[in-house]
Amino acid sequence: MTDLQRISRLANTVPPFHVMALLERAQQLAAQGRDIIHLEVGEPDFPCPSPVMAAARHALDLGQTRYTPAAGLPALREIIAEDYRDRFGAQVDPARIVVTPGASGALQLALGALLDPGDGVLLCDPGYPCNRQFVRMFGGIPQPMPLQASTGFRPSGEILRCAWDKTTRAAVVASPDNPTGNRIPAGELNDWARWCRERQGTLIVDEIYQGLCYGAEAETVLAHGDAAWVINSFSKYFGMTGWRLGWLVAPEAAVPAVERLAQNWFLAPGTVAQHAAMAAFSEDTLAIAEQRRQLLARRRTLLLEALPGMGLPVVGDSEGAFYIYVDVSAHTRDSFELCRRLLEEAGVAVTPGLDFGETHQPERYIRLAYTCDEERLHQALERLARFLERQ
């Protein structure tokens, strides 16, 4: 028996991120002295906010490193509920909030609590690729909702209703989303959630980019009712990527089952991360987050104004997050190959559409993350323009 035969069928069928091969090559080129501009990684260049760091140091000084309850520190759950009330006008019982190891942990708990083998889960295509693998992990069947470029890859209630079939148990949608930055009004999402509930199903709403909206106020589906399950994260708006902390809001009746899964799978979220996260909702941290949102807004505007004139039309409204999805079909029939050449020849790293789905013609698209400062973005645009002129 070979080593490969000892690996499970599930593990052998999980595809790699295509961008990771590009990132590895980018690191090799940087080690050789090449100047690489990174527009591929979904992590802005901002440091973790200083009040969060101070709270973590204080927790360490006090020796607050022991296990917490599986659902998280009661004080943190209270603070999250207060934030829903104060910033979004949503009344959320802290008992419905489960703190998790990142938003990925939150989605795993939701799917683990909802799915039996053979259950279908509707997923947006294009959409975040790991979600498909989480569904398969529980024996579920990923059911792509094929979105259309003509509508900016924006999901709709009609698309949801047409894709739902007798095997569908849940649907997962994000607002704002990755990779397009599209945003769905929270009231509309609540209507979808009620429609799913009427069919003994569940809508799971990914709000991890919730605070990063441009041209509209941030909002939550929870302000319109309790029909949806919601996942969120401290990684994006609060700038706590490496702390790996998120949360799930579930119906109160489902929380005991979610807690049992959390006890067995994770035991508890990271203790120091939870103490640090309590400072994320302070006035000082929220002021820092707002300043950074404004910087991201300027970066977004820079790209949205420059790209179409370079023959790179933007697909979607890019109303949130820090991504722009770009149609490169005028320049290539293979977006991965274009990404590879752009890295090798111009020193600009971007993400190919292949990482975001299979049914939306991903070979036509690339994703740009405006996660570096404006000077570097100007340099990236100049390099990209020269590269395209040579095609």
C-alpha cells in the first residue's frame, strides 16, 4: 500500500487553491530580489489595531490563558450582542451567539448542525471556494447557483428559488461577497431566509465583510428578523486575521447542538484572542476601523476608474469587501496563464477566477485585492498597462 492510498478519498479530492501556486512562485521571485506587488491575498496591509494588541497583552499579564466555555466568553458574547443593537439596531440574544475559531469554524458548526449525508447546499458560483469543501466534509452535496455576468454575478431570490430542489437543505450567500464585492440588501436577504424556512430549509448569511461597505451603510440581516443563520469574523473589518476568531448566530433552539459540536471539534476558541476581541468594539478601535475603511474606499475608486480604460471591465458593483472582479477575456482564454505571466513578466500577483467556481466561465476572470497602499496600486496599474500593451 502506497502512502497515497492511505490518504482518504475526501482529502484526495480537495483541490488546491490555484493562487497558492502563484503565491509560492511570487515568494521565490521576491527571494531572488524581484519587486512583487501583491494584489492576490485577501488581507490588507494594516497592522492589528493597537487597542486590540493592548487588550491581548493585558490578558497575558493576568494569566488569562485557560480554556473558556465552548461557546466563548460570556462577556464577549454580550459585547457582540450590544454591538448588533448599537450599530445595527438588531436585537440579538447573547445566548444565540457562539464564538468560533474563525468564520470557517462558524460555517463548519452551522453545516454540521444542519446537514445529513446527501443533503444539498446551494452555493454561489462565483463564490468563496472553501465553502464547497466544507459541505463535502459533512457528506453534503454542493449545488452551484450559476450567476450571470450580465447581472454582475449578483444572486437573486429568483435564482435561489429556481436552483432549490427536493434535496436542498440550505443555501449560503455572502454580503458583501468574495470575489465580486457585491452587496445584497439585508431586508431582501431576510425574505430569502423566510422562503427557505417555509421549505424546511435554512439560509446561512456570511457577513464577514459587513463593515466594509462603500456608498451604503453597513447592515445585518438580523435587523429584519431571525430567519437566517449568520456567520461573522473579527478578521476583516477589525483587522484580526491571524487571531482566527469569528462567531455564529443561530436560532436559540439550535444552540445546544452547536455547542455540543464545538465541544467535540474545537473544545473552545482561543482564550487570548477572545480577550483581545473584546477591545475590537471599543470607540478607539471602531475609529481606527473607520479610518481604514475610508482608505480602502480611495483604493477602490482608484482601481474602478483606471481598469475599464485599460480594456479590463469590472464585473459586479464592488460595493464592499476589498476585491474587484475583472473580465480579462479580451486578452486571454486562460486567466490562470495570464496570472502566471503577469507575475513572471510584470511582478504583479493576482488571483485567477478558477479559484471561485466552475460554472461561471472562470477562465475569463481575475480578482484584484486592493490590500496595498495607493502608491503600490499606481505602480501595479502601470505595470499591468505595459504588460497588456505587449500582448
